[in-house]
Amino acid sequence: MENIKILVVDDERKLRDLVRLYLEKEGFTVGEAEDGKKALELYQKEQWDFIVLDLMMPGIDGWEVCKEIRKKSNVPIIMLTARDDEMDRVLGLELGADDYVSKPFSPRELVARVKAVLRRSHTAPSVEQPAGPSILQFPGLSINPVLRLVLVDGQAVTLTPKEYELLYQLARSPRRTFTRDELLETIWGYDYMGDTRTVDTHVNRLRDKLLKASGNKTSYVATVWGVGYKFEVS
């Protein structure tokens, strides 16, 4: 994990200093932004490998920063929230955050989560692929595991790494039902510190994108109530 550049965005100077200290001790290169406006400026000027982003900031808040970044990039993002509020976490995940940490937090825990997210993103796709993976073809849908390219009716669909991995995992075994725990362990890994609601949030975002791309004909991912999800072609 050498030469990893991490942008830490928080309006508390002492917190930024503390996070920088712990991240630099692990060999990361760290930049800082005191608010959302500065964060977006730095993001546009430089190449960043990871972003630690506070939600509650004056002016442009963390949700808006995340939304703007996700329009152009799938760079890993961990959100910091001052409240252990479920709606904060759900909204952050819906906007594309990879994980969240509630304040107050242990700097060591934050570093551990950063490393976990980096491992998952750098080893993507985390699902096991067969030798010489072939393109998965379904009516109206094509999934290229080499290029990590998803086409719906011939048009590319922009997915985050986790959305792609969810779709690929489900599509490899059509009609098989995967439990939320299976998907959480397979896609996020055993060391993930979140819960199964993370799966629900990402599946909802994935279905919305596929449904929109198909002209509201199908989302390809069906809910098996009380169990989990399965890939289904109408």
C-alpha cells in the first residue's frame, strides 16, 4: 500500500492532525481540507487514492462532496459522522460511500478500516472468477468480467466497484438465492465492520441504475423476502 494518497476532510484541525499522524505512521501520504469547498478544489487539482470525509461541515457538507465526487470517480470514501444515526449512514452509503466511522472514534480503528477498504478495492473483483472468464450474456444485458463492463441494451452502465461485484456474483448463478450474510462476506470480506443493511443499500442503488438503463423494463435483481437476493431475467 505504498504511495497511497489520502485526502482527509474535516473542519476540526485537531482531528485532522491526529488522523494525519496515524495515517502517515502507516506510510500513507496525507493531504488535508478544512471544508467541502477546499476538498472539491483539491480533488480536482490532484489525484487521490482515498478520501476520509466528515459529514457535518459548514458550507458544502460531506454528503454534497460525496455526491460530486461520485459523478466522476469511484475513489474509496470513508465517511465520518458525529452521530450514531442510522439515516446518516444509510444516506452516505446511498451516495456511494464505502464505509463509515462514528465520532468519537479510535484513530487505530479508522486506519484499520482504511486498510480494509483498500484491500477490497485493490483486489477487486473479490468474487472468485473461473480461469479465462467469459462474457455473461442475458437478454438485454452483457457483463464483461475482464473489462468490468456492464452493457444494458448495448449502452454502458456506470457502476461502483461494489455494485459491479454484486451484479457479477448474482449473475454467475442465475436463480440461485444468496443470503445477505453470504453477499456481505463474499463482496465486503470477513473483516468488514458494517452490517447486512449495507447489502440492501447497494442492491437498491444497483437496481435503480439497471432499471433506468433498461427503460424501466427490468432491474435483473429480485428480492427473496426474508432471505436475500437472486439474479432473474424476465
